Amino acid sequence: MDTESNVLNYSILIDVNEKLLPLQFGAGINLRKIHRCLGVGMGDDSVKRSALSRTLKEFVPFTDWMKGNTSNDRVDLINIVIQKIDMFGKRIGFMNLDATIVDEAGVALPGIVFLRGASVAVLLLLECEGEQSIVLVEQYRVPAASRMLELPAGMMDGKREFIEMGIAELREETLFEVTNESLIDITPPCASSKGVYPSPGGCDEYIRILSHHRQVTRDEMNGLEGRLAGNRKAGEKITVRLIPVRDIRIHTTDMKVYTALFLYNAMLSDKAQSPERGSKRARTEQALM
């Protein structure tokens, strides 16, 4: 029997915000496989624990989540049980955990969490002959059990900033090129350095919403529609679609599309009401249009 793959008492103490937190691994975790990914499969127990502890601390979504909960006076994070880890090579890509956490009255709060970190999405608005269209990407989504039309989007890789990542995602998923200066961050000010949360009841993911507006010719529109794109090595099979803004509600159920349109229109409204009230984002957008 692979004892490492079915151990409940394998635990690591994580020092965060000057507090030692007991961290356990659920019975479904295959530690032997994780150790092999980290290159310490043949090492002794202390080497394996050290490598695993270091890898956990390098997974930014996990450390950010722990710091946020341990620095909040309204809750008390008592214990964490990691139920599943998906490795992307030698680094953690996704993590499922079950946390024991209570509020000020000592009442237990729902603690099942899926950690994946920050993402970026881009609202690409193309205007041709007086009509605006949104560039969407069509692909099969296994969790939704259907093909979907969505904004170009992707996970942050921990190396690039949001604008840089937005440019990379547009290039990869649509083959469309934009510059740093032409991408506008329309994420609401209340999101500060983070973004909007699509599913905070179960997932830590937050999304920065960027936008780009451009006048194009009919030939350019025809060249984009139906274009094949995506990272084939990552299993992406994407078809580019152009949908008129007026028809968007009959074509997509992607929440990111509606959030981005609302934020874009709010930015334009603020700019129209008072140029001085507009943010730096709005003033930049005004200069581009």
C-alpha cells in the first residue's frame, strides 16, 4: 500500500502573520506523486517536508488567502486540510481545501475553498461602419457541459502584470495585437489592487477587467471572424467570434461579458458627466477614442 497517498496525520506548520497554523493533507492526496513532481521522491522525510512546505509557500493564492484570513479580526482560522492539489510541472496550479474557521461569536463558517488566484479578461470592442461588435472566443467548457462564447481571459502566471498578461491572452486566443498604452483597466476603484470576484462563496479567483476600443475596416472584421486560435498544447481549441453589442444577450451566458460592458459604460458615463471626475483610466480612454 502507498502509505503516502492515504495519510491523514501528515501535517506541516505554516508560519503566517506570526501565527503557526496546523496544515494537514486529506486521504485523497497522493503525496508520493507530488514529491516526484518536486524531484524529491527518493529523499528522506525531512527533505520531502521541506520541499512541500516551500512549494506551498510559493503558491501565491494559498499564502494570500491565509494572510487575509489570519489578519482579519472578525474570523479565527483554526485548521486547514488540503483535499486536492493539481501540479503544473513543479509548481501548484490549483488547490482544494477545507478550513476550520469561526466568526467572532465562535460560529463555524463554510470553509470549503477552491484556490486558483487572479485572472485577467479583455473587452475588445471593434467599431465598423457605425456598429460596435465584441470579440469573443468560442470553446467547449467541460464544467458547463457546453460550448460557450466568452471574453478572452486567462490566469495570471505570477510573472507578468495584468496589462502585460491581457496583451498575451489576446494574442494567444484571438491573434489580435494591442499595445500597453491602448489597454485600459476598467476594474472598479473599490477593487483596489485586486479585481471583481465571480464566485466568492467557493473560490478565491478575482478578475481584472481591461478594455480596448478600435475602429476597423470590414476586411479586418472578416479576417477575424472564424479565426482559429488558442494554445493547442494546453488543450485550447478556440474559434474567434464577432458579436454585435446589440445582439450580445442572445449569444452568450458569460458573466465576464456583462460585467465588462457595465464597467465600460459606467466609465463612459462618468467621463460624460465630468471629465475631472473621471479616473486616469477614463482620461486615457478619451485620448484613444
